[in-house]
Amino acid sequence: MKKIDISDELYNRTLEFKNVVEAVIDEDLEVDEFFPSIISLGIDSMLSDLIGNLELEILIKSFKQLGERYPKEVYGYITETMKEGAAVNERNRLRQKMGFRPQEDNEMQ
């Protein structure tokens, strides 16, 4: 595991903010689990700020380009997501579009 150095001021500020988060979720958090979580949330938030306002057409084009560059990862991710059931309605729509009948709930189990 990598270690990072931060200023005492940022460390203390983050610890105090941890108290705010604990009050909201009504649960105590360990410092070692809080710091990675807050960094991850910060990255997610910045990424959302960067791409959140892009037009759908640009996002789709970018996704297609990712699929061309990293087919195993991108198409593997799509496959896993669909298998987990996150896209059942979309899969049924595509089945109908391809000429197949939609699966019934009891057929999907």
C-alpha cells in the first residue's frame, strides 16, 4: 500500500470533516478507511464535473473509441453489467429489436 504525505493542516481539516460525515451517516469510520473514500469521492466528483455536461453524442463517440482501443475491458464490462441484471429492460428491448421475444421474469433466473 502506498503512503502519501499531506500537510498537518489538510490532515486536521479532513479529520474534522470526517466528523461531519459520521454525523450524517450515523456511523463511526476508521481513519484508514475514510481517507481513501474521500479521495475516491473527490476523483469521482471531478470526473463528473469534467464530463457531466458533455452532449450525449460526444459521450457515445468516446465510449465507442474506448471500445476500439480497449475492447476486452470495455466489452467485458458491458457483458458483466448485463449479466448482473442492471440492463434487463434494455436487453429485452434489444431482443425485440433483433426479432426475439422478451424474456419473462421467471426465465431470467
